[in-house]
Amino acid sequence: MKRLRTLKVPRWLLALLTLGVLGAGGYFTYNQVTAAQKQETRRRVQTATVETQPLALTIAANGVVQPERSVNVSPKSSGILKELRVREGDRVQQGQILATMDSSSLEGQLTQAEGQLAAARANLQRVLAGNRTQDIAQAEARVREAEAALRQAEQDFQQNQQLFGSGAIAQRELNASLAARDRAIAQLNLAKQSLSLQQAGSRPEEIAQAQAEVTRAEGQLQTVESQINDTIIRAPFSGVVTRKFADPGAFVTPTTSGSSVSSATSSSILALAANNQVVAKVAETSIPQIKLGQTVEIEADAFPGQFFTGRVSQIATQSTVEQNVTNFEVKMSIADPQNQLKAGMNANVKFNVGKLDNALVIPTVAIVRQEAGTGVLLAGNEPGKSRFQPIKTGITVENKTVVLAGLEAGQKVMLSFPPGERPPSRTPSVLPGMGGSGRQGGSQRGN
């Protein structure tokens, strides 16, 4: 068997082959890196198309859910709580009995006042009716008796005068008969006056006094009845029982209904709140566009994505200034049939103030400001070929701005910029005269 000869390759050929392999690998690597860089550049450069669309104009603000009315319910007089008829969370109607106080000490006063009124009314009836016929008949009989006594005294006096003239009796006896006649005359006059009073009835002063006694007794009875009625605690308005401060048997006292400090609530019976409303602070520049009855869209932070409908119910006539920002408080009624919203929840509010038809809009982030003025960068066919286009802007609606002049529908504006093309500053346009939104104010927005 013959041996195979070993093929010897020259060293210069091996070097040449090695250099070719390394060159091909480097060229391939260069192409891959260049392609990746171009792809990354295209990925980072984003554009948006100028388009026409309708815009619903809104004023955005942040608010808080608050009850329309809130009071601490307490009795008018200090006492012991006898019965509590409601619990926390119960919905009550105006005039509904919430609790009752112990009224045992007033029951006796009521009975006494009723008796005094009955006696005063009976006395008034007696005075108005006058004297009875029997009393008048007795007075007439006394008059007749006095007349008879006077006739007898007159006869005795005349007889004594004759006897005295003949010397049969002394002067003393004549004087005695004269005195008896004078007494008889006086008795007759007294009897006649008594008869006249009986026939005339009660005097006007007596009737007035009796009527005054009836009025006083009625007032005393009403006072006691009012005190007893005050022991029945009723709902001053329709609402929800938010807190309970006392249980039956507790001693409660009158408190300031609107106070929330512990010294006031600790002696109250319960806290009652009316239907909820949303209170927002709106920037003064937006107030001219807010009207009573205007519809609003409300989204509570506790229920993201769920919207409630409301209406503007009150616009404050006095501004508030906080951190050099002037705002006006706006109150809105809210439709919440399932009572999902609770007092103190934060909410985002959109006031529906109008609508724009066929508005030419661009993303607000595309707007830049250069020495030539406000404008956008129009995208070219190749990266690095963008050009600045001055524009005239209108209102800003959420993340879009209305273009009044300088652009046409279908053009592409740049939202991001390749290295070396980023403008020195980018200033979004806002509605003239209005500031940005925040927890203390409002801004114009859209859907």
C-alpha cells in the first residue's frame, strides 16, 4: 500500500485566506450595526397626521364630594335620651321621628296647666252670664222690706211729733224716732243700689280680667305642650344618618348644629347629612363660561372609568385666593341613585361649555417655539430633512390643540426628534387667558 503524500499550502496563501475571512466578517458586522442604528433612529422619530375632527369643549377642574347640608341633631333642652329609632346609614325623610327624650317630669306640669285653663274658662263664663234670677229676686225683696221699714219709721216719727207738741213725750224720744226714720231711709237706698248691681250684671273690668286669666292659662298650657313636643326629635330635612353619638339612657344637651368639634358632637344624638353635591374651585378666567344649570361630567377617584351626571347649582359671588391663585367655588348637584359617592371623595369634573365642528387639530406635544415663532416641525422623506413651519394656534383641548392657520389636513408633524434636531424649547399652547389645571383650579379640556 502506497503512502499518501501531504499537500503543502504556502504560508502566503493561508494569510490571504485569513484576511479574507476577517474582512467578510467585519463587513457583515458593520452592515448589521448600521441597520440597527437606522432602525432605532426610525423607531425614535415619531410623527402625527394633521386631521379634522369635532371637539367637545369642557372646563376641567378638581372637586370634592360634600353633603348639601350637614347638622348635628340634638335636643332643645338637656335630658335623658329615651329612644333612638334610626341607625347609621339609614335614609330618613323630613319630619320623620329620629329619637325621643324622657318627658316624665313634664307630664305633671301638663295636667296642672290643663286644670288652670279649665278653671279660668269657667270663671269667664260665670262673669259673662251675669247674676242669677234668684239673686235678683232676693235683692228686690230686700228693697221692699226696706220700704216697709221706712213707712213704719215715718209714721212713728209723725206720731211722736204730735205727742211732743202736746207735752206727752220728751225731746229725747222725738230725736230717737227721727234717727230711726233716717236709718230706714239709708237702708232703703242701700237695698236699691244692691238691686241695681244685680240687675246690671258684671262690670267690663271684671270681664276683661276673667278673659286675661284665660289667656294666661292658655299660654302656660302651650308652653308645657311645646316642651313635651320638643322631646320628640324629628329630621330637619331628608338625608342620611352619617354618625351616631349617643345611645338610649345617655344624657344629651343642646349643641351648635353645624359644629364638628368633639365637645359639640359628644353631647349630640346623631349627625344628619343631605344629598351629596360636588364642590370644585374653578379659575377666574374660566368662570365666564360656567352657567347655572350647565351639565357636568363627574368621575370620582374611587370609581375610575365610571362617570356621573350633574348640573351646576351655584356659582360663588366671592372669590378665594390660595397661593396667589384666584378661584371661584362652584357647586354641582349629582345624580347618584345608588348612593355610591361618599362625602370627602375626590372627583374630576368636566363642565360642558360648547363644541367645535371640523376643527383642524394636532397633538399639543408637537408644538415648538423658536425664534421664528410658534410652529411645528414637518416631517421630511428622510431623517434629518424636517423643516420648521410657523402656525397660529387656537384653544387646547386635553392633549390636542386647534390650528387656525399654517397647516393642512394630511400633513405630518414630528412628535419626537432624531439626535441633533431637537429644538431648544417646546412650549404647548393653551387657551388664551387660562392656566393649567390642578387641584386648585381648572383648565379647558375636551373629550
